[in-house]
Amino acid sequence: MGLTVYNTLTRSADAFVPIDPTHVRMYVCGPTVYDRAHIGNARPVVVFDTLYRLLKRLYPKVTYARNITDVDDKINARAAESGRSIREITEETAAWYHQDMAALNALPPDIEPRATEHIAEMIAMIAVLIEKGHAYEAEGHVLFAVASMPDYGALSRRSQDEMIAGARVEVAPYKRDPGDFVLWKPSSDDLPGWDSPWGRGRPGWHIECSAMSGKYLGASFDIHGGGQDLVFPHHENEIAQSTCAHGAGTFARYWMHNGYLMVDGEKMSKSLGNFFTVQDLLAKAPGEAVRLCLLSTHYHQPLNWTDDGMAQAKQTLDRFYTALERVGNVAAVTRGSEALVRPVVEALMDDLNTPAAIAAMHELATQLNKSTDPGEQAVLKAAMLEAAELLGILASTPEAWRRVGMGAATGPSDAEIDAMVAARTAARAARDFAEADRLRKALADAGVALEDGAGGTKWRRD
């Protein structure tokens, strides 16, 4: 059975055929670092982390790139309202993001480019688009001319009128067409800016991902992922920029998008009081439970986040860890486990069907609970751990889970402590001692003591 994925570009479940079977390349849009990540931000991270794990099982080399947007008007606004520097905000928020995603057992991407470190590549790409007649300069701005691309809108399948009416399209007198979008814009003295052929300025949002994916994955690569909210305008505009710069038929072959996240049947909103950051949820449950809850609905479908769903995910992990605890003295043996893992793998090969994969995990747990033969238990245990690795769960031990997972959450898991220690180390290296002290205090409040030494920082539970 081969891997199939739902391709937004074709509107169908397509067989996945990599450009190079020896090296699969995937790009996923990352965070704009100005605030804490919320649960909607976490969903694509967990979804594409699971896909990354599967691809690494199937292919000899996988390169996963996920960017950090650290130049953006939202960041500028946060700096202005807080009185803090842009650098302080982006460094602090990026550290929070890494900490939160590590708590969800998300593997770090192979490449994590920052927008501010790739301005030269963006300027070069814009210059190519101008040279080829796909962009023009107007009043210090450079804009992409949508009329220069006949099939603009193929990803979202909207007419230009629909796109203008339904999206965040800025109306400006210097545009030739209302749908033209900004590649470069001027910066005042109080805003971040870089010298360019069109004056001091900063890049538009869309050009960032086109330039960074092109640098690290090439003009053409296999998979581009993100949330459904990015289909238009962000991903549509990425396609326009990249294919017009590099030629027809280039850029991503498969476009994968996770569905929207709702909370108790309503759109998540601070005004409705149903807005949750990852940190809010980690205060109530271990990161593994949050992750499993995110995987309990097929990624392509809308996910309705509820307290009941979180409780169910936690109960599922209780069951899995209890099954492993029962055979704690049995050493796992992988020989013969492949057939037992196959149902989980086949579920994931079917367009990342995580609900079916979780159901197959339940079957493994049932078999393990019923088994009385140590030899059979050894193989079943290995199969369960191997399958769990693909889903990014059961990364702790039954003993550690019992401390923080069963019953009310009483403190951070081992993985969460490791992530907080790593974030504190990064903060100290950046001389952000206030953040380092905050993390030390948070760990101390959770009953975790730190010992700094020449070999790094060690921790223990008091």
C-alpha cells in the first residue's frame, strides 16, 4: 500500500510520488512570533509532525523546513504598544513557541529559517519578478501583477471578484489592479527596514515563504503544508511568486491543509472567552494528551475542541500506559512485530488517518492486556512502542505518566521540563535574564530544582 494524501490543488486523494525517492522535501508555514501559540496554531504542527515521522519511516532522507516570521506588522504593533524592542519580542516568543511545541512531542524541523535572515533572497526574487514582467514598482512599493498570471487562483479555485471580496485585500490608489499584492513596502524610520533597489523597506508576508522554501528545498519540492486559512491569500500568492520566478510547473506538487479548529462548536475568539493558548491547556493536562486530542479527528476535517475530547484523550493514554506498565519487566523484542504495527502504518498511509491509527493502537493494547505469554508480550510491547512513535505518543514511561497524567495534572512531564530547561538555556545565552529567571521560578513552583554546571543544567523533582 502506497501513501496517499489529499491534495488541495487537485481536490483529490493522490498517490504520493516524490520528485526524488531518495530525498523527500516538505515545507510548512510556521509562526509569526509576537504572542503565545494558541491551540489553532498547534494543530498544523502536530499534523505535519506526524506526517514527518511517517515519511522518515518510508524514505531514506526527509528534509522538513518550517519558517519563523519575525518581521511583520503585528510584531511592530506589539512592540509599539508594549514599549519593548522588536528583537526582545521575537526572541521571547520564539522560545515560548519551541517550548510549547516540544511539550506536544513535536520533533524540531530540519531547517527553521527566519525571515529577517533571508532579506537578500527576497530582494533577489522580487527583482526577477520585475524583470519578467510579473511585478512593478509604485510609490516605494513593489507589487505582484496578478493579471500577468493567467491561472492565478487555481489553488483556491476562486474568481478574482470572489478573491477580492472574501479576503484581506488592501485597497490602494497605486495598485494597477485591486488584487495585486505587496512584495515590498517602504519603512518609516521607526520600523524595521533594509536597503533595496526600491528604497528602504521590508518584505511583504507572502514573498518570505517563497524565498526561504526556494533556498532550502529548491525551485520544486514535494509537499507544502499549513492550515486551511492559508489557502488564500498566502499559499495562492506563494504559488504565483514562485512559479512566475522559476517557471511553469515548479514549486510544490502536493498541497496539504488541516481543517479549522472550533471550541465547543464556535469559532475560537477572545471575545467569546473560548480562546486557549497551548500554555493554558498544558496547565490542565500533559502535552501528550493535548497532542492525542488534536490527532483524534482526521486532519482534513474541522476539529471541535471540547473538555470531553481532552478527557477522552487522557483516558486513552491512561489505558495505553497501563498496558505497558503491566509488562514493565518484559524486554521489547522487535522481531516479528512488523505485522502487528502494519494496521497503524496502513491507517497513516491512507491520507494520515490518525483516528484509524489510534483505533489500531487500542487493538494492540487489548492484545497486550490479554496476553499471558512473555514471548508474545515482548513482541506486542515492541509493536505498541513502534506504532506510538509514529503518532508521537507514549514518549514517557508508565511511572512518569502516573505522576502527571493519571488523575489531575500535578506538574510538567519530563519532556515538558526538558523543554523549559532548554528554553531557559536559550534565554541565558541571549542575555534575557528576566525570562531565564521566570522559567526557573516556574519550574521551582512545579517542584523541579535546577543545578547549573559546566556540563549544562540538570534537574530533579523535589
